Amino acid sequence: MNTVSTVNGGISFWYADQGTPPAREPLPGDTTADVCIVGGGYTGLWTAYYLKKAVPFLNITVLEAKFCGYGASGRNGGWLYNGIAGRDRYAKLHGHEAAVRLQQAMNETVDEVVRVAAEEDIDADIHRGGVLEVAYTPAQLARLKDFHSVEIAFGETDRVLRGARETCERVNVTGAVGSTWTPHGARLHPVKLVKGLAATVEALGVTIHESTPVTEIEPKHAHTPYGTVRAPYVLRCTEGFTANLKGQRRTWLPMNSSMIVTEPLPPSVWDTIGWDGRETLGDMAHAYMYAQRTADDRIALGGRGVPYRFGSATDNDGRTQPATIEALREILVRFFPTTAGARIDHAWSGVLGVPRDWCATVTLDRSTGLGWAGGYVGSGVATTNLAARTLRDLIQQDSGQSGPTELTELPWVGHKVRRWEPEPFRWIGVHGMYAAYRAADRRELTSPRAGTDPVAKVADRLAGRH
């Protein structure tokens, strides 16, 4: 493999492509606000956007430890799609119809992001090609058919099931035996979106302080090394970096995901691959992959590398182990053999937030004014927007400006979940889980059985995913 020219780390390819933004000033000292938002990623910026649009006179301050989009918002795979973590569990807790309402809200959220990007003149390379998820083993095909049926049962009647020939006519994945496609998805450039959002909220009058890490959140207080922001509402929007806050080490687990991106591929390669619809692409493996065809004709592909660092540690610059880069390249070439000679231009990693029950949540504690949203388990590009609009409605409801809304009645609002186990148990558990998933995937690649490998089923139960 030619890795001589591969950039490793440096935040992400998306930032290498766009350049890091000029630094905004850190917090100059103690101050006050009506709403203090901790975290300058998608959740924080969308929340600032919708609150300021709803109540223009609000004094809103966003505090960001590094710079806006430094975390998952600037490192993700660019999947704007309708998946949401925890829907099946919410169906068990609140009933099927409540979960259907949540799924419908997510379907509409894809439209909402596209609408706002156009309205605010944010060019984020958005292309609405939908989401194509493929199967390439008998076991994966069985899971894919079950998945397709479940999605239809949750109201996604426009979802399409395709056989091997139809799948390869859309995207020529070697060995694909079937796929499912939904129109509720789009490809985008993550950094173009986050930089556009940050500029938009600043233009609306929101104050953003970067290089300002929040060390502790208390009712009506956000503490930083440079001073304290006092506000009736303090919203935690820190996703995979939540563990860095005092008292939050076991709240959400910072799980790592890694990506590679090829050089721009020539027309001859695209003639063999197809992918003219530029769908976002995933598979039905237990240690799944996700990919997109970028606006400049690269393939950006991701998956799990080292899934978790001991003590909920997070990386500084996205540097990725060579073994992970090689594993992702192997997936790329297995899917698309004509990419075997392609240069890998960049590799990087980032963290996503995982609650103990794998359920995304939005909460506002009316007694303290503390709110939070997250635990998206890697599905945050769209979910952050729905979470932000829900936080807006919860704050307006709490302040007496409105009553309950359709969003505040969704089943993920106010959801409570237990904390992760202390170390070393969570490190052992997470690494054991992904070792089991990878072993199951290897066996399924060579097995004629249509059933899911038993080891993967045990891993699902131990992880609390089902």
C-alpha cells in the first residue's frame, strides 16, 4: 500500500480541504447570558440558530474548547440521514406509535437541514441521493431484509428493497447480493456545513468564544479557566467530549471511529463503480462501514478502528493507527477492486457519544435550567438538528413563551439512562464487544448460513443494544 503521501490526523480531510477557520476570541472574563451553550459543534450551533430565530433579543453565548467543528461535526462521514439511536427501545418503553412519530420527525429533519442550508446560503456540497445499505453475505442479506421490514413498519413506506442486479446497477459493490434504499438521506461536506452554521449564528448576533474549555457545569454556571458564564439556561452539547467535564466521566462513552479518503478517482474507475446517484453507502456488517462519493470524486470511507481509549480519553488531532488505515483500505478494495491502486490521501479519527443503552436523548431540567442533547451513536449529522429544535421548544415552554409542542412530546425527551461501568470494566467490555463483532463478520464472510453469527447476538445483549 502506498502510504507515503497519506496525511494522518490533522483533525480531518474535511479541514485539510477547507482550512481551519480564523480563531475567535476566548472568553475575556466573567459574563452573563440568557442562554449559555457548551460546545460549538452541530448541536450547539443549531440550538443557537433556532433559539435566536425564535427570540431575536436573547443573549446567547457559545463556549467551545478548541474551535467550532473540532469534534465529530468536523470529522464525520457526511451522512445526512434519518437514522436515530434508540428507536426500538423507545418503541418498547412508549409504544410503537410514539416511535413512529420520532421516525417521522427524523425523516422531516433531512428536509429541514437542506432547507435551512439553502435559505442561509450555506454551500455544503449537499446532494440528495438517499441512503443505500448493501448486503454481501447470506447472513447480511437476512439482516437486511429484516431491517427493511422493520423500517417499513415504522412508517417508511417509500423505502425500496433491491436484489443483486439492481444493487450493482446503482453502485457496483463486488459481491453484493441485495440492498435497501431510502430517499431520506443526502451526502454533504461536514466542515462546509459547520463553518456555514457558525458564520450564520454570528451574523444573527450570537457570541462564540473559542479556545475556551468548560471544566464544570453547575446550575446557572459554566466554569472555564478564563471566567464563568452565568445564565438561567446552560446547555451541554458536547457529545463525545462529555467525559472531559467534571462529574461526567461515565455519562457517555467516547467511542472512536476512523476514516480514510482516496485521491480523486479518474472517470475510468467511476465507469466500473457507477455510483452516479451519489448515495451515501453502508453495509450490514456488525462492525459496519459507511462511505460517500465526494463532490470532487473521491471515496471517503469509515469504520471502527480502535473503538475506545482507556479512561474515556479522547484524541487531540485525529491520528489513526496504521493497522486501522490498512483495515479500512481492505474494505475499500473489497467493495471496489478497481481502487486497489488508488492513493489514500488522508486518514483521521474522532469520537462519538454512546449512552449505556445506546439511546439518543434531549433533556431540560426545569428545576435547574440545565439541559443537554446527544448520545447520537454516530447518527448525529441530522439528529443534532432535531435535538436543537427540541431544546428550543423546551426552553420556550419552560419560560412560558409557548406550551408543549409535537417535538417536546417525542419519546426521547427526558429519557434517563444509567452510567457506564467504571474502569477497567468498560474498556474490557467495549474492546471485547468489537472483537466479537469482527470475529462474527469474518465467519459470516465464508459461511453459507443465512443466520446471524451467535457470537454477535451475545455481544449485542451484553452491550445493551437490544
